[in-house]
Amino acid sequence: MLEAHNPDLPLILDLWIGAHPAEVRRAVGHARRALCAVGFDPRRADEAELLLAEALNNVVEHAYADHTSGRIHLQILADGGTALLRLCDTGAGMPCGVPPDGRIPASADPGDLPEGGYGWHLIHRLADTVRYDRRGGRNRLELRLAGRVGRGGTNPRGCS
């Protein structure tokens, strides 16, 4: 069972988007602006944007692979210190009921590495918590991020 994270966080974005790459691009831009508006660190906002692009594109490409249309519900609950990114859809569930663990297989020969699967590595690396649940034909993925910069450096892009 998936339990809610930080139920006291305010809802800062509530979007329904079509399962289409153009809709994903639009949504991740809205998400970044919403996070910046509540004082989220600009570098972590960049990482949240990347996380959402990966996760939303996975829904489009895999959960709705056999559908010509589909809808994704994106909610962001956040303040300046924490963000919870929640994606819900009615597409196909994750294989075996769990998201990929994001481990990149060790290989002596780079030619043996798979072409895909690196998005989940990125998601697990950037999110502080990854939770997935499927209930009643509905997928729910929650990604939690602390609003601090975890890996040093500056971001010239800032929040604008």
C-alpha cells in the first residue's frame, strides 16, 4: 500500500495532460515554474524537471503504448524545502508490479549494454524517494525531492 508523503505540503500544481510528448514538455515547464514560485532551489527545480520529463515520457511510451490517447494526472505538493511529484494514469501497469530498480548492469563490453533503461537510473539517482502503486487499474508514482542542492555547484539558469 502506498502511503501519502507529507500530507501538510500545499498543492501547488494540479494538471491533467494528454499522453503526448508535446503535453509532457508543456507540463514540465509549468512544474518548474511552480516549484520556483514556492522558493525551491533552482538546481533542484532543474532536477525535478528532468525527473518529471523521464517519468511522464515513460507513461506516454510504455503505459499508453497501445493506446492512441490517454490522460495523466500530475500533482505537485511542495514548499521551499520538499516537493512531492505525483503522477497517476490508467495505462498499463509496471512489469511485475514494481518500477525498475535503476541499476545499470555491469558489463566489460559497452556493446553489451542495453539501449534503454537509463531513465530509471536517473529517476532513482535524483529522487530522494520513489514509490509506485497500482490499484483498481490505476498507476500512481510518487517522487519526493528535498529542495536543497545535494551535489554542489551553481546553476546559471536560476528560477525564472
